[in-house]
Amino acid sequence: MIIRKASIYDSIGVTKVYVETWKTAYRGIIDQDFLENINYDKQKRNFMNLLNKEGLIYVAESKIGEIVGYATPEVTKDDFGSNRGEISMIYVLDRYQGEGIGHKLLQKSAETLVKSDIKRMIVWVLKDNPACGFLEALGGTPKETRLDQIGGIDYVSIGYVWDDIEKQFIFKEF
């Protein structure tokens, strides 16, 4: 498994991961009609725009060159105006979960944030998503909540925080 920076040519693979993981991870959590109608072409354009604007996406690529997961680290501001790292998206195809890919994507993202002098990191996830257990196992602490509107419906998201990613995440053995 290779973790690398995505290029514009990866937009199809990233979009595939996005659409497939939304349909599996959010089944029973998000309105089924919304999930069935996710627009593949619109999502592909969104990823192409992100990559064209120098947005950072790390992809996990299988031995046969298939994109099987991705993460999007970025620097944002917290409620007090301080810089922190944020992973707004991290997805791994269902059939590849449990192989350490999500951990490797988060680790690479944290390393990148540390190089930008960022100490804190937050990962947002819908409250009922099974990924909550994954984030807790990696040392994330549920500290923040927000409402995210998806398809016109409000859903509660939980922010899992690492207060010192260099100590808590990068050098931690799993």
C-alpha cells in the first residue's frame, strides 16, 4: 500500500472512493434517497477543483494502482482563532477497512500538519458513524460537536481532537 499526494489524474479514483464509502458507511444514518442520488460527476468536479486550487489530498493506492482511500488535511482556525489541523474527509473502501490504511492516512496527514507548525488536529465524523470507534482507538478525544446539513437534513457531527499530534499520534505505536 502506497500513501502519496494526489494529482489531478486521481480525481476519478478519489470520487469512486467517496461515492462508494458514503453509500456503505452512511447507510441507515443518512437519508437513503440522498445516498442513492449522489451525483458522481458533480463530486468529480469538486475534487478536480480542489486539486486545481492546490488543495491537499493524500491517497492510499493498492499494489495494482487502485485508489482505495484518501484523506484531506488542511489548516483551519478553531473557535478562538488559533490554527489547527483539520481532516475534513477521510474514507477507505469498505473491503479495505481493518488493514491499517486509515491509520496510515491520518499519520501522513498529521506529519504534514506538524511540518506546518500545527500541534492540534480535529477530525469530524457523523455521530452515528462506526468510524467513531476507529478515531478513539487512535487517541482522538470527542471534544466538539456541530450540525451538518446533508440533503436538507441536520445531522450531528463529532469533532475528535488530538491536542498534541506530534506526541499523541505520530510517534504512538498501534
